[in-house]
Amino acid sequence: MTAYPNLFSPVVIGGRTLKNRIVHASMSTHFAQGGRVTDRLIDYYANRARGGAAMLVSEPMGMLQWQQLPTRPAILSGINTDALARWADAVGAHDSLMLGQVQDNGRGFRSGFRNPNAYGASALPDDLSGTVPHALSIDGIATMIEEFAISARALQRAGFAGVEISAGHGHLFHQFLAARSNRREDRYGGDLAGRATLLIELIETLRQACGTGFIIGAKLPAEDGMENGIDLAQAAEITRLVHATGAVDYITYCWGAHGHTLYEHLPDLHGPRAPYVDTIAALGKSAPGVPIGALGLIADPNEGERIVRDGLGDLVMIGRPLVTDPAWGLKAQEGREAQIRYCVACNTCWHMINVGRGLHCDNNPRVGAPDEADWTPEPAAAPCRVVVVGGGVAGMEAAWVAAARGHHVTLFSRGDEAGGKTRLHALLPGGENLSSIYDYQRLAAERAGADLRWGQEATAEDILALNPDKVILATGATPATPDYLPEEYREFFPDLRAVMEDLTRRTGRQPGTAVIHDADGTAFTYAAAELLHARFDRVVVVTDRERIAGEEAMVTRQGIYARFLKKGIEIVTLVAPAADSRFEEGEVALRNVFTGARTIIPDVALFTFATPRVPEVSLEAPLRAAGIVPQLIGDCWAPRTVLAATSEGYRAALSL
């Protein structure tokens, strides 16, 4: 019995029966090393199979001679023959199917510089990096298709159930499909049918090489938002062309392209949930009889159930939620929804991959661990008395894991509820899902028997009275007051966090301009700006940096710029507020950091600042004086990110 009978109903895909509708959508992990499949890579997929996913699509595989990235699992070279079989067996052991992804970036590059070894449809520049690829010859295309087919056969021999062709995201196949990037005059260019020739030939060659019973899926571009790109009418025609091959076993879609619309492929909570489901269902009608995969910000089991129940999709394809909790499916099926660690759509996972650190998650510090799915902490060999000070996400992570290990945990929190500054961020536009981090932690800590003392600011005496064996300080950090503010004005100009604490309790509008000095660069600042936009006539964000949101993932930053520009929130870069601003007259003077040139913002009703934070460590000295060396975690150690906070809380608890 389950509350989601449709989500957990079987379905036949390509002659293979899936035990339910949950599919792990392709996510890069970068867990391969030197092109070799590692145990961590296998563990990642095996845990998601164990956690309930019926079918899993891998990250892009190394299927071509020129694909030499060390983080791509190499197929064509043959170095992973045995490891691929272990990978397929590890997933198959849980009655799940493993698919490999067929993909090439083409000219697409986003690592801050150009790719000197790119191949593409035409010698036209990438919209993000400026990379101009070498245009593939007809013979080069034939060789490429042959190598994809050879690699697919290698996967088939290893026990993989099929492949998925990634034909969107602005990558190579998308580049052939779109007139924007394809100016060829041979049979692979011209009208849409010509531009689709590469994709059609690839599909037909893969089917011929691998035969029936081997799943071939296609992820197609839906609407890329680029001039001379792919729109919905063209997406429907591409779907009809793909369907006409009779060789594709399922179809799904993606949004955005490798340009200023890249952010659209990873929607966040600044828009609706599951924003693409209805459009995918409509596009799927161009391929009657072919199972359709719903995709895009599907985070809750109820959304998956609705999709299948209402005929909006045959497969529920989720990527980020299964990074956050590999047992998402199992917990939903068993009615343990409160134990799911939900995706917060922050896109830290994407960011960490693209800065070369591999797959990480704000709400899952155990990505890729051997026993990751439905994990229960190992009991401590010698339980001890632990005091955690701070109810933010760092302290809460430490508290619940330590208590679950059998330690006697007391947590002091100045706030009345869990979450700390993350709780405030959750009240701002786009931040709603952040609450799932500390909600999970609180429930887990309560189940484990932790003593949670809300609304109690701990003193050294309070801590010492408990005779602790270990003290963990997770007391956070506070924004520094900028030097340019005259001493006599400082009490009248609260920092942005204090402003938000006040405004989230109010609803009225007021006239005038709100100015934020942004020396922070993180998402909180820009969510706060959007709330100010709803309350003030004008909002101006000023920064001494060359751009805003420099600490955020590219896809997050693009979304911020898009919303600001559409709403009219102004951005002024490379300026600093001047100390001689006539604040009392409602004027803020800005000084260009290079030239010293001044501009004036008049009619300022609110001036506030988001500045680098200062760790709150006032308890450290008295504890050390009493003979206790506390462990500092999260912003208390150094102001950083939610990812650092949850990871350090987790590690601190395991070290006890």
C-alpha cells in the first residue's frame, strides 16, 4: 500500500518493465578519475537504485576519441570494461536499469575560457565562452556516429539497458538542430529536416548496432529562448521526425541553451514548481505511443503522482532531488515523507561540478558515500555529553547526527526556532525550499532524543554547568559595519539582515528609493532586493565589484540578472558609497572605484548594506579558560555557505 499508486506502478519502456515511474535524470558527478570508473561513481548510482529509482541515466560518457576529460567515464577506449559490468550489476541488483548518456558539448563551454579542441556544426562562436569550434566534415560526422555506436555496444555488453541521447542544453546535437549555430550547406544543414539529419542518423545507427530490447531515449530541446534557436513549433517538428524513426523508446525535453538562457534548464523557486510538465505533455502528442518523461523542478512525490495520474507523463525524471536524497522514492513509497531530505533548488550541485569540485549538495553531506541511501549513523563506541551552541543549519546538522549516534546532546539556540539566518532567507522570494534543510534536521534531532533549548542564548556558565565532554560552537557570524558610515549614523543604518527581519513582519509599501550596498555577492542579498522591490518605489543595488552575484552559480546569477532587469531593479557596479554622502538629506553619493567620479542617488528612504560577516566567537575564550577547547563549525569558523555549514556539522558529529 502506498499513497502514490500511480507513481509506483510499473511501466514498459523498450520491452523492459520498470518497477515504478521514477527515473534518475542525467547528472554529472565528476567522480570518474582519469576516465576510469571509480567505486564512488558506482556507489552513487547503486544508492539511487537502492533508494527506489527504477531507471537511471548516467552522466555524459566518453564515447568519442576526442572526449578526453578525466571526469568522463571512458567507454570507447575500453579501459573500463570490467568496471562497467560492475556498475550495471550494482544497479541491477536492485531491480533497476542503467542507461548511459550519449552527449558531446560541441562548442559549448563555460569554464571561464575557450575550448581550443571543440568540434561543432559550423565555425560559429559559443554564446557563453566565445569558443569557435572546428566544423565537422561529412567524414568526421560518420566517424563520430560510428564511435557512438561502438561505445553503445560496449555498454550493452557490460549489462547497461540502454542509452539516452542528450540533444538539448545547447550542446552538439542541439547546435546541429538550431539555425543559430548551423550554417551548413550539405545534407546536415539547411531546413529543420536537414539540421535534424545527424540526430536521426545517430538514432537509426544505434538501433541497428544494438537491436531491439536495448532502450534508446532522446532528450530534445523544447524552447531554448535564443534568437534563431529552437521554439516550441520546431520542437514539435523535431519530435515528429524522431518519432518517425520508430527507434526511440522514450522522449523527454529540456529548456534553455548554452547562452543567456542556460539558467532555464535548472528552474528554481523564483518561478512555479514543475514549470515544464504541461508543455512536455503537449509536445509528447507529436510522438503518439512513445512514453514521455516529465522533467524540471519535480521535487515532491505528490507532484510525481499527479503527473502520472493525470496523463502528463509516463516517467517522472528527477535529478537534483535524487542528489539530495537517494532514497526519495523508497521513503515516499513507505509513507516516510517527513524523512526525505528535499532538494532546495539552490543549484549548488551544478556549481560545484562546474568549478571542478565534483558533485556536492547543500542538504546532503554524504553524496557518493557507499551507504548513502536511507543512512542511519553508526552508534558511537563511547557515548559522551555534547553541547552544541547555535540552532542554524551547521549546529542542527551536528546535533542530529551526534544524537543519532547515541551521544547525549544539548543544543542551545538564541532563536525560538531552528534555522538561524537560513530561516530568514526562507522567508524571502525564491527561498521557500530552504526550510526543508532545518525542518529535516529538527525532526531528526527530536527523533534521536536531543535536548533542544530554543530561545536560550547560552553563556559559558550555562555550558559548563552541563559538564560537557565536547562543545561545538555554531554561533554564526554578523555583518560588519562598513567603515564609510560615520560613527554617529551607524545606529540608524541597519544591515540587510536586520532590515529583512523587520520587513518580513510587515506588508505595507512606502515611497522613495531603497539602496543596498552589496559587498556580499550571495543569493540572500538579491532575494532581499526583490522583497524591497515589492515595498519601495525604486531599488538600487550598488557594488564595488564588476558584477553582482559573483559567489553564485552561473545559472543562479543569470536568473538574478533576468529578474532584476524585468522588474527594473537597478544595478550599479564598480562604485562604493562615499563617506560624505548626505544621508540626512536622503542622498547617497557613489564613488567610482577606478576614477573617483561621483554620482548621486536622491530620494533615498532606506540605505542598508550586505557586507562580509564577522564570526561570532565570544564563547571561545571563556571556554578555553575553563579547560574546554570548543570545535568551531560553519560561519563561526569562517563565514561561508550553507554547503560548508551542513558538511562541517556532519563531520563534527562523526568525529566525536
